[in-house]
Amino acid sequence: MYMYTLTLTRPAVGSTFGCIVQYSRRGVVTTAPPSTNRSSPGQAGNKQLEQFANNGPQTERPHLSATNQRHPDHQDHELRVLSWNINAPSKSRQRLPKDYDTLQGQVTTLRSDVVMLQEVVERQLADLVKVMQDAGFSRCGGVPLVYSGDSIAPSVPPHFTLTFVRKKRLQLVAHKRAPFTNSRKARDLNTCTVRCKRTGKEVWLGNVHLETYRKYAGRRCLQFLQSLQALSRHDLGILAGDMNLREAEAQRVLQQCRGAAPYTSIGDAWEMVGSPKEQEFTWDLQLNTSWSHFPNNPRIRFDRCYVKGLRARSFELVGTRALTHFGHFSDHFGICTHLQLPSDNDEEEQGEEEQEGALGIVRAPAQQQQQKSCRIKDRRPQAQGPGNPSSAAAAVGWLKLLRFAFAQPARLFWTIPPSPSPATETRPVQRDFLRLVSWNINGFTPHDELLPGRLAKMQEELSGLDADVVLLQEAERQNLQLLHTLMEEIGFVPCDAPPLATLSPKHCVPEHFTATFMRESRFELLAQERMPFQSSQRGRDLNTCILRCTATGNKVWVGNVHFESMGTASEARCEQFAESLVEMSQHEHSVLAGDTNLRDEEGDDGCSAFNKQMLPGSRSIVQDAWELSGSPRQYRFTWDTLLNDRVDTTSWGGRPRARFDRCFVKGLTASDFRLIGTHKSPDVLVGLVSDHFGICVDLHWAKGKAECE
């Protein structure tokens, strides 16, 4: 929409009256006095930076140009965000205090509201905090702590990120550090939520320093993807920092995310202001002489700012001039972004568009433009009262809008979707069957940079299944915390703990193990136990738990297994299968599932032999859930080298296909057996989740022997 606003200020005595009015498509209006001497965007700030470096911070308030002399209501909806890699590790103890004073002067000159710093060091941290407090800022959170090796006591990384907010304008609501599990340098996503004191709006802030060096591009892209996912969960958010992204890497991730609903409103602040070439490169060794040992003097846009729900009004590089004694302040130029929060009118307009979308209303482009024009006309201040001319004009404006809406049916398309039936409108929280998922997530893959992304893809897949119990195989200690976090976000709680070395027959810590999760809103955990297989050479066990269904009160025994791998371990595998069936037979309702690695003859022979040996008084026999569901051929092979490109076929002759992942039930019936994880998602970089397809099946409580037989 187009909005024209003219702001006039009273000039000082003896000065020349005049101003320049600029308008934009989004209604952003700026005013500035006419001047014949136009400097570059960062020139004034650079002069102030040099002054502070030479003379120290000034006590007087810096002079504000006409561009900053805005109405207080306008300032309430604005945020100035400064992000800067200050390169503290390479600075001496003598230089750091002076650089901190320079930083204070720069922050004051720019009138920043949020300051995101990267490469902050622990030494002389108190000096930095004191300088920022004197400038009116408060620190968001403390320093990160990491555990390395077998050390019991945590340590502080060599450098880290730190965020400051202006106390007069912003109030800290929450703070959290989310470590990047694939980082070799203890990098994390430093997040906080702040509330604007005047408007009450909450804004999410993300401060990042992604993995360095070209060879870690895979790790860096996944960290960027995780950061964008965190940003997409909020209505108003800012993600900024030293991202170390090459342009091809950034476009690769953004291209994968483009089109997905949460990411459509995320924008690059530099691109939103027109991609000015003079403000592009933040790591520019042609202008910045701090680092001279790189050939060809590269120029890269490492430092970036992405926003959601905000508009970028200006973008500026900071620290582009060399200081008198120390050269440039840092090897990176800082970025200062002037952002505008949405006003009440913007939120009202967005709400109308969302409401129309929910009703299935689609408008032609010309009609959208005319409707927006009508909105602009009706935004003029209106006095209340039926006799007021302005009130009458508003009524006429609304009548014109209604006439336009109903007078041109050919250009207004109403596509109201049919209302869902009560039976399918919402799925009840409680139900009388159990939906079980079993999946080997291929977690034990040495140096797998894509594992966090694959786990996020697994979470996305599980969130759409509405499962009750999830059995995972090949979970690993290093990524167990991330796995628990992802499962808790979609309503699952763990039913077990990792196996201990003392429980293993070989007294070794298993390289990977099974993990069981249940939906807490539908089931209650009664008991849990790990039973080591004496025949296992890899520390594998039978991971069991007993659950009670809160809807029916039925109890079910659940066994999660990962039998011995490879064709040479057939004898050990069959022995482990027999042990599991014996334990399973002791319960009225029981289910045994996992990556059994059973070949067809091993599974059929083992199950048949066990059923023949069962006592005459048994209520039911053990059956294969896939066979109970009609043996659907399209869901047979869970380890398929023809369809799964994550399977390494170099060590296999031909293209083998096997039904390794199975589910056996007793006292239960099965239906709707299907495979999951068979399709690649368009919004991730990792392809398929695992070299195994998962299995999902609905299990119903059997009421008698006849139902099972």
C-alpha cells in the first residue's frame, strides 16, 4: 500500500526552512534536511568511532540528525540492532579495555536497542559488562559451560556470543542457550525473548556464531537450518550474527525452506533494503587490513540478519574506518539494522487476510489493490459522533468497499471448503487402541554431520502420526539429550535410561542402544527393565516396560529389541529371539518390536516353534503384526537397497531387500500396518532419516481367544 505522510519541524533561528520527504511502497516515511554534502551511510558513525578511540567516550549526548527526530509513537515501533564479531581472542589485555570504550561510543552513536556480540572472551568480561551497563544496557544470560572428555567440572569455551538490550526500552522475559550438537567449537544458539516496555510486544532474539572454515560447510548449513527453524516458531523474531555462510550455502538452505509455511515470512534484512553493494561485504580483506595472510584478499558477507514479522528500514556497516593506533576495530565489520515493529493497523490487516484465507476467499490482484486503497482512506483519524463529517465520510468509505465487494462477482472467487464431519473434525485425546512406531534411526554413524538434521526430520515425521509408543534403535549417548528434547517437544517422555556397562555380559558400554518413548497423556509407566542378552557380542539387550492405558485401564508389556546383526550371527540372533518370546509369553497383552535383523526363515521358524511349545492354557499365540494386517506387499521391505539411498551397497552383492524390522503381538490384534520415512522432505537437506524404513501399526485389545486365532 502507499501512505504519504509529511512531517515538518520548526527550524532553529537563522536557519533555512526545508525538508525532504521520501515515501516507499510499505508506508515507510523518512525526513531529512536538505544538504549538499552527502556522506556514505557509515561515514558519520566512523568519525564518531575514531573520536571515541582517541579521546574516550563523551558524556554529552551525540547530536541527532533530522532522520532520528521522530515522533515518540514512531520510536516505540522501532528497533536498532547491532551485530558485531569483536574478535576479542586476538586482542591483548592492554587493548581490550580501550576497544570496549570504543564499542560503548559506537553503541551510543548508533542509538542501538539490541547489541549481539560474537567472539567474546571470559578474560576481562567484567570490563565489557561494566561498559555496556554504563551505556544503559543489561546482559541477557551468562556465559556457556561445556563438558569436555571425562572432566567432571565444566569449562568456558575459548569464545562465545553475548547479547545486551537497552534497559529503558526492553525487558528480558526469557533466555536460553541451545548447543549445536554437531559443533566442534562448542557453538550454540543464544536466544532470548524481550518485551517492549511501551508497546508490550514480545520479540525473539537469536545470536549465533556458526561453524568456521570452508571444510565444515555441512555442519554450518545444519546449524543455519536449526536457527531458521527456531526463528520460524515466533511471530516476531530477529536472527543475527557471524554466520560464516558463503552465498551458495545460504541459498541452498533457504531454497530448501522456501515454500514451507513457517519460513515464508522470513527475510534477509540486507535484501529488504535493496541489497546495497556498498554495504554487502562484512569480512572484506581489501578494505580491512587486520588479517593479511589470506591470498587474493577475499570479500564475503559472513555477518547477516534475518527477521520475521518486522520490516527493515535501513542497513549499515559499522567499523569500516581504521582506528588511529590499532588499525580496524575487528576483522569483521559490524552490521546495524534499523527495524520497524508491526503497528496495530498492520496486525489488523494481517488478521483480516488470515481470516479470509481460513474461509477460502481468494481475491484478484486488482481487487486486492483497490481494497488496500480503501483501507488507507479509512485510516484517517475519525471523531466519534453521528453528526461529525468525518464519521459520515468513514461510513461512505465502508459503503463503497461493500459495493465493490458484491458488485463484481466475476473478480471475486469464493471457495468455502466443506465443513468436516464431527467424527473426523478432531481426534480425541483418549482412544481404545495403541498406535506403535518402531524405527532404527541409524544413529551410530561416525562423523555424521547430518544426524541433527535427520533427527529433526524424524520429529517432523512422528508429529504427524499421533503415535502412542515409539521404539527407537541405534540411539547414541552423544546425541541422547537432543533426542529427548525433540521427543518432548511433540509430547513424548522417555521410558528408560541408557544401559550401564556393568549390565553387559562383556562389561562394555554399548556403542548404541534402544530407547523407548510413550505419550504421557495416554499412558502411565508402571515398570521398566533391561535384560542383557548373554549371546550378544555388542552389549545388546531386551528393553522392556509395562504401560497402563489411561483410557481403558489395560496393561501392556512392550519389548524393544535390536538383535545381533550380520548373516554370520544367525545362531545368536535366533537365541535372542527365543529369549524375548519367552519373556513376552508371561503377559496377557504384549508386543515385541524393533530391528530384529531376522531373515524370513529365522522369523517364521522361531515363531512357529515357540507357538507349538506354548502351554495349553495360554489365551493366545504370538503373531506377526504385518501378517495380521494382510501382509501388504508394498510395506514388506524395511531395509531396501532399491528404494533407500542411505544404504551403503558397496559391501553387498546386488541389491538386497529384507524385512528386518518386525512387530510381534500377543493378546492384541493389528491393523493399518504401514512404513514411514519413505519419502524425502523438500524443506530439509538430509534426505531420508535412516537406512531403515520405520514401521507403524495400530494394535487393538483382544477380548478373547477367538479374536486372535
